[in-house]
Amino acid sequence: MEITGALNPEGEHQAGDLLFISNGHGEDLNGSLICAALQALAPQLRLAALPIVGSGGAYRKRSLPLLVQGRDLPSGGMVYQGWNLWKDLVSGWIPQTIRQIRAARRQGPGFQLVLSVGDHVPLLFAWLSGRPTVVFLVSTSSYYEGKLRLSPLTRWLSRRRAVRLVLTRDAFTARDLQAQGLAKAQFLGYPIMDALDLPPARSTELAQTAPQQASDDGVAIALLPGSRFPEAQANLALMLQLCEQLVHRAPQRPWRFEAAVVPGTDDHVLAQQLRQLGWQRSGADELLSATGAARVRLSSDAFAAILQRSRLVVGMAGTAVEQAVGLGKPVVQLVGRGPQFSYAFAEAQMRLLGEAVFTVGEQPAGQRELQAASALICTLLDDPDLPQLCHQCGLERVGRPGGSVAIAQALLAQLAQPKGPAQA
């Protein structure tokens, strides 16, 4: 059966082979990459998705039918802050959740297998479907605390016989869960590295050797301000000030700044910020500081290329910073005003991603933090041991490319098992 990408009306019975349930932008990305691998390996499969957070754009790009047409809510899924929860409630979070619960109960039983991507939330929806389930605990890791303390609900749901496999985002977490008695825990790879679409030669290099230091004809710095508006634009404004600090501190270096922004960056808001900072546009895709000494190139369609040619990354993002570490890049984090990129988030990323990640300050960055960040970046660029350290960090904390195919093959093996009633 060809995948048409048509939306299934609520309440319509949906029969298929595999249902993806995920609860976040990064989770949707991981699910969509696994979906792409499945479409290549077994194009006859009937696939569908139930994204719990957002509109499911990553799945729609793969032409997957959505059981419920969701919408992007103000929090972007970060409802743990009270103000964000209130904004989501006003924007229709409860009616959307009710529709999703109905879809899981009514349409979920028509699938052979469910892949739950995220934390306990998609796992609960998978439980509502009553179908055999593979769990991908992509939103947590034993690196945060040294030992993964699953919530009682997640632990109970993961131990059910209906859960065939519990996949983790890194090998350390799989070993930890196995030591805790969850024998079905495995690490098969982290799909986000496949989103970079690395050529085969580059994938081999990542698996074997540390990247070479770039030549002295340019010091490429990647700027990753994040993807949530309007936070991402406030983050970009901080990064522009940091670029000025770097040029002032080390004018002899041939700096090359490149910002990876998402499509939809508000030109009006950006223009206002540029005026406040004394910056201006120089062409359609370049920003110029007041003195003309700092130039920043903007791109919304060259994320992987920007990362690959960078010497160092300034990051205020989640998944994108993980991908940078996976490529063996050092990352310097500035603290923003949130709602996502607060100090708590940045500090958690350091525990998750290890010695390749550095955070400057514990409060929203001001001039003092920007000066400290510029000094740190210059020091890091002069460290001859840093590339090897970051390379090893990337292999251990994020992993090699190929996770999407490995997980897809595991799902195909589950689908090939004899059919029977779902077990409790």
C-alpha cells in the first residue's frame, strides 16, 4: 500500500503495520528518520503517526498519515513552566489531547506494532492502543545523574510483556538499565546523526579518527540560536554581540560566522533587533555590525554544511547541539531567558554531552558573560588536544551515523514475528 500522507478523519478506523507515537520536536525528528529508513527497506509497509506535541511536520515531510491533525502550541511542549501551561490551555491543549486519546484507543488497535518515541507520555498512548510496543527512551539518559531513575509509571509500562524492546539514546544508558534488571534494554544508535546526511567518506571518518584542525585561512564559527520563536531571535541577538566581542578581542583571526536559522525567521522582529544593536543587513543573507568588522551569514537550508565546516559551535539549542557534539565539535553555550534555553537546560546538556560542552555563566548573558565567552572561545581554539577530546565525546555520548537503519531493522524483525493478541 502506498503511503499517501492523507489525514485520517478522527474516529475513522486505521489499519496499518506500524504506528509512530512521539511527544516533541526532537522526538518527531527521530521518529521520522526511522520512518525514512523503513520506507527504504520495506516500502510496502503501511505507516502512520500520532504526534502528541505540535503539528507533526517531520512526519508529514515523509508523507505519513496523521491520526490526528495537531497544532503547534505556544510552549512547544515545554509545559512544566506554569505560564507556558496556561498559554497552552488557552490555545486548546485539552481538546487536542482528548482527540489524541480517542485516536489511540480507536485507531491504535488496527496496527501490528507501535513505536513510542520520547518519555512516559507516548508510552501511555501506546498502552492505550493495546498493541505490542517498542519503546525508544530518547528523552532521557543515565549520563544526567550517573544512574537512570525511571519514574514508577515508566518502569511499570516498560516492564509489561507487550513492550518487546526498550531502546536507549546511548550505550551507557542501555548498560545501566540492563544492570537494573531490564534485560530488554538495547542501544542500536541515535538517529539524529542520520539527519545530517553525511557522505559515506565523512561517516567513516567520524567512526575512526578525529577531525583535523582547520587551516588558518578561516576560523568558522557556527551559531545555533534554536528553533522556537521568539526565543530563537533573542538568542541570535546575543550571538551577534558575541561575534563583535570576538572580533574586538582577536582582530587578527580571520573569523567566519555562520548562523543556522530555521525557516520563518521574522524579518520585522529581526530588523528591529538589528537596529537596537547597530547592525544592518548586507544583502539578503548577511548581517553586518556597526563598524563593519563582524559579518554573520544567515542560512535556513545549510545546517549540516555549517556544522561540518565549523571549528567551534556557539549553541543555544537542544537537538542541534547534540548533533554538533556528535560531529566532534566543541560547543560554547550562552544562557538565555528561556523558556527552553535557561541555565537549568544548559547545565543538563553539559551532564548529558560531557566535556565537549561549555556553559558561560548561570544567568541570562550580559556583557560580562559575553566577554567571558569570547575569552573562552579563543582559548579553546588554541587547544591542540581539544579535537581528539571532542571526537571521543561525540562517539560515546551521541554515537555514529546509522542508528535509523539499525532501529528500522529491529522493527522489521518484530513485525515478522507471528501475529497474536497483544499481551498485558
